[in-house]
Amino acid sequence: MDFSEWYSDILEKAGIYDVRYPIKGCGVYLPYGFKIRRYAFELIRRLLDETGHDETLFPMLIPEDLLAKEAEHIKGFEDEVYWVTHGGKTPLDVKLALRPTSETPIYYMMKLWVKVHTDLPIKVYQIVNTFRYETKHTRPLIRLREIMTFKEAHTAHSTKEEAEKQVEEAISIYKKFFDTLGIPYLISKRPEWDKFPGAEYTMAFDTIFPDGRVMQIATVHNLGQNFSKTFEIIFETPTGDKDFAYQTCYGISDRVIASIIAIHGDEKGLILPPVVAPLQIVIVPLIFKGKKEMVMEKSKEIYERLKDKYRVYIDDRDIRPGKKFYDWEIKGVPLRIEVGPKDIESGKITIFRRDTMEKFQVEDEQLEDIIEKTLNNIMENIKDKAYKKFEEYITMLEDADFGKIKNILSEKRGVVLIPYDREIYKEDLEEKVEATILGETEYKGKKYIAIAKTY
């Protein structure tokens, strides 16, 4: 089964996302998938809150004249904007856009909030849905027309140096976030022709999917004073002069969820990092004739011992144990506890770990300690596996051999790194190698140009 087929199959079988909604590029997060999303974005919320960001919520509708105010920015989105033209049957005087991103409404409000240097810095974020009329081939959670999970942070500062430090902080936040999820990444500075519209420069995080294609999973933009000049975000400096705010913004989306699924999964289904698993432990009672009461009592006792620390569930469905095992393996539950009469009589508990498909027994009184250690080991193991696969997809060349680059990206895919050379680092390089230039990157102490086939 190829990756695309596996990915579509697992979204359905694991109960993550339903693509049957009658609008292309729009789907429904199912309860299990929504919980993965919820736990993942609780992580990013915590990281942002801990670094002085405040969560906010801005309107979805943007007046056309406000959106058009930043010409360079909107030029990057003008073919993707959804427009509201009527209120009921009445044509609107001013068309309203469904936000493709929120720079314009947020910066309109920042102008009202910022008067003097003591009003700065401002560090806000929101997690919302955004809308883009995607004309390329849509893919669930990867390329959507309604991006259902868009975390965008926006900051304003009184100096250029503070904005630069904010870019560094944003990169640090994303590193911690992806490291916690075990998602490997390459950080690159996007080329001029591919930076965020209106930005001074763009830094991006990319990962590699099992089919060898590269996926952009996060971006960080230094906006300089470009937007603040347009939206007149002006403040009084300590010396009484006037200056424009220096700004940054950075975002991630549903692609985080797609990456968790794609990078850690195997032919049997999901393998979820315990931190985002909707269920971290499932208890399966093994019922034998005349032993049901004993087995259920023990299962409930184990549940009570674990429920305050872990997300745990007793699967007492009246179906064969093998079917239960199959269901939870597809869903990627990190640990399964099997409770049978023989185990109870011998004072042992049987544990199955999804990442290695290994089954082992522990003494009853050791259960809590073993579970904690095993869940930590699962996380380290799946992270190590992911990074090894990622490294295998990185090819370093000593020069820009266009024929060799094309062959590697055609057969192996992944990322090709060539030594940085200002003379060849131009937009026509993409035509020469028939691939996307990710940008400048530092890898193992050297500066390279990163090239890949992307989604």
C-alpha cells in the first residue's frame, strides 16, 4: 500500500477525519481526531502562554477596503480569497472577505492600542479557522480550503533588535513543540521569491513524509515596519520622537496533525505519542466462563489506580479480544493492559506496547512505575525512529550537479543539500532542478541550499 492510500485509509479507520462533506477541501474532525488535535494544541498554548503571549479572538470577516490596504500582502492571497457579497438577499456596500490570514484585522486594532513605547511589546495569538480557495489538489489536513486549525501569533515591538529576538523566541517555541511530538524538521530561510508577502524574511520548518515529499509545518516571519507603516502603528519613543512598530508573526496549522499521523504510523495504523493520544492506556478484560466477575473487578481496580494520572479506558465490549486488539492498534493507543484469570491468580499483569508490538508481564505492585517508564520509553523510541528515517532522506552533495539532483529527487526524494553559492541561488534554479528551493539552511555546521519535492 502506498503512502497516499495508507493515509486516506487510516483517517477513516482510526476515526480521525471524514472527507465526505460536500465541499472540496472541507472535512469533519471526528471525536478521536479532534482529541488528538486538542492535546497537540494544548501544548502550543502552554508554550505561548509561558513566554508571555496572550490568547485573543478576532473577527472572521474582513472588509474589502481593509484587506486591500496592504497591497503587497494581499497580492499573495488575492486568488484565494472567499468573498461574502450579500447579507440575506441584500447586496453589501462593501464586500467582506473570510480571513485567509489575520494580519489586516489585527494590525488595524493594534493601531488603536499603541500610543507610546510603554504599550509595547504586544504578543497575541489566536487559534481559528481560515479560508483559502485552494486550486491545487486538496488533501485532508494537508491542503484545505477551510483550514480548521490555524494558530497565528502576532507581535509588535519598539526596536528592530526586539523583533529579531522575537523571531528567535518563536523558532525556539516551535522547536520545543515539534521535539515534544517527535516530529523531525529542517529550518531554512525561505528565498526572496517565496517569503511571506510583506515580510522582511521568512523562516520555515519542514519535515519529510514517508513518500519522501517535504511538508512545510511552520513559518516565522520578520515583518519589519512594512505593515506598521501601512496601518500607522505609531508610538512615541522615550525621547519623545515618533516611530513605527517592528512586527513579527508566526503560524502552524492542521499539518501538525497530519505529520503526527504520517511520521509515526506503520502498516498496522497509528502510533501516537503518549502526550497527544486520546487514550494512553486501554484495559482489555479477557473473559472466561465462570471468571467474568473476577476479571472485571480486577480491570476496574487497575482503572481506579491509573485514571488520575493517565487517559485510560476499559474496553468491555461483548466482542472477541482479537477484534479489540485490532481496533486499538489501528488507533495507536500506546499501551494495552490485558487482564485474564491466570494473570490475576499469579499476581502479574500483561502489558502490550504499540510502538514495538511487544507483550510482557510485570508484577502487580510494579504496575505504576513500569507504566510511567514505558510511556517515556515509547516517546523516546518513536522520536528516534522518526529522526533516523528523516536523516536517511537527507542527501548532501559537494556541488550543484543539476542532473544528479533531479535523479535523487525523482528516485529517492527527500531533501538534497548543496553548498550555498550566491551565484546559483536564484529563482531559475527551481527550473533547472525541477523542484522547490526551500532556502538557506545550516546543517551539521555548514551552510546549504535545500532543495525538495514538496506537497
